[in-house]
Amino acid sequence: MTTDKSTHTALHGTPTSPTSKVVLITGGSRSGKSHYAQRRAEALPGPRTFVATCPVIDGELTERVDRHKRDRAGRGWETIEEQTALVEVMAELRDHPVVLVDCLTLWINNLLYGASTDQLLTEEEITELCGQLLDQLALCRGTVFLVTNEVGWGVVPADALSRRYRDLVGRCNQLIAQRADEVVLMTAGLPLYIKKEHQS
């Protein structure tokens, strides 16, 4: 984990604390999810923490990561880069007033990539991990924004690994959305409010 200054409860866990709020922001690629999440987070009093799960594996990703860092520069953000240990990071950020995680889909991608080729990550395992993540979110005292992607709206993937990834992301999204206070679907840069606070 690097820092830069600039199924035990998955379905029926303890409700979030009175001062906490979890906002799940989903949508397709280039739908405006990250920009919307950052704008919402910057409307709240800081300090703010950005948790980046993107693995920097080539020049294109390096340029994209650098661009996002420039967008956050001078806006009261601390950046934590962590590809897999998201549950542990959230445990350390319980008392932070504003946290933005971008994104859950890359977190799952990293976990799947790191799994043994002869023992792929299962839906049961991702359910357990999401349950652990939800446990930590329930203990947070501030507002947590979680960015994810809708990956099941296109054609059925041709290979088994891609289908496994689609299924894992879909499972994660359902579990987090069920417990989130708000769920926002982004399309063409515009938010559609799927679930609002206090709505079952």
C-alpha cells in the first residue's frame, strides 16, 4: 500500500452507524462516474482520502493515473494506492470524514488476477470479502463513495475467465448496493438515482 499526500454480514449485517453514509456510484465505461464521485466528495468538508485500486501496468494507465492526480491536486486530497487489501485500508480509514474508492471493479480484477490459475476466485469468496468490506463500512464515521462498473449489459463474454469476472463484479455490486444508503447510476454524464437514503 502506498500513500500520496496531494458471508457473515453481506446480507444481514449491522446497520451503518448514525453518522456514516455509503454511496455506490455505478455505470458503464466513460459514463462520468469518477467525475461525479469526486464532485460529490469535494462538496463535503475535508479532509478527503482517495483510495486508488488501479494497477499501473503500462504507459496509458500511467498517463491516466497522473491525469486523475492532477485533477485532485490542491483540492484537499490524500491518495492511498492499494490494489487488493481494500478491507484493511477501510479499517484504517474509519474516522476519516470523506473517502472515495475508485474502483471496486479493478479491486475484483486484481483479486482475480492474483488468484491461482487452478483455483479461481469464486462467488462464495467474493461474497465473503464483500461482507468483510461491508463490516468496515458500517464502522466508518464519515461518507464513503464507492465507484464501480456495470459489466453485464453487453454480449456474453466468449471465454470462461471473462464470464467469471462479470459474475464476480455483478455479485459484488448487488451486495454493496443492498446495504448502501444511496445508489447512483451514471449515463452520459448524468446521474440517475436508483436508491436514496432511508429507501429500502
